[in-house]
Amino acid sequence: MPERISAEALWQFSLQLYPQVKNLCLQWQNEPGVNVNLLLLLCYLEQQQLSLSASELQQLAAKLDNFSAQFTRPLRTLRQNSAAAPLLPAQQQTLKQALLQAELELEKLEQQLLLQHCPTLTADAAPLLELYLAQLNADTDAVAAQILDLRQACKRLNQHNS
């Protein structure tokens, strides 16, 4: 029986991987609507050779989407639109940094929420990234090279940390 994943281990993994795959994550966040925290969790699970079923993944995504729609996405939109605030440049920077910090805290909460609702994982190497993208109706053949790039970044991270 695999152990439960710690929120701190997932967060540290995410902090190391995200800078390497940021552009891809943001592209997928916009189209086909990927939740980056769920994507990072799936990368982590694949790296640990743990898996969950398609229905479990769908339920996890739905739980996260409710939270994200209510809190994370509105705050992200507010941060992205903060440049329109009638402020001096220094005030503008303060506002943007405060919103960015709050958004980061929500991202961390999203990961904790994912782990709270994560079902018991099976010790199995499954293609979770393709499964998730297919659930979002993404053309997995069209993004196959990007999926490979993401897996390569995970692999480099794993080699760097061993």
C-alpha cells in the first residue's frame, strides 16, 4: 500500500518543476483549460509510479474546479488586470506583489485540497497526463511532443534530486 503524499513534498516538487515548464503550463491553462496544480500532481504521481482511475481523476478535477472557479481564477484575473488601477508605479508594484502572493497561497491551498480528496493511489505507472488532457477534450496527438517535453523535465528533476 503506497503512502499518502505529503503536501510539502508536492509543493517542493512543484516549485522545482514549474519554472522549467511554466510556458507550457500557462499555454495549457488557457487552452484546453488545464488546472496547473492538478497537472503538477499528475506529473508527481507519474514520477512516483502511482496512479488513479479515470473516474477518480474526473472527480478530483471537479472538486478542484469548484474551488478554483470561486477563489483562484477570480484573484488571478484581478492580478492580471491590476495594471489598469489608477496608481503610481510604486503603488502598482505593491498591488501586483500583494495579489501575486495571495494567488500563490491559493495555489498552495489547491494542492492541499487535491491531496485531501485524492483517493487511495495504486502502485502503477499509468499515462495520467494523456488521461487528464483527454478528459478536457484536448487533442493528445497534437500535444504529444509537449507531453514528452513535460515528462523529460520531470525526469531531469528526478535525476537532479537523486
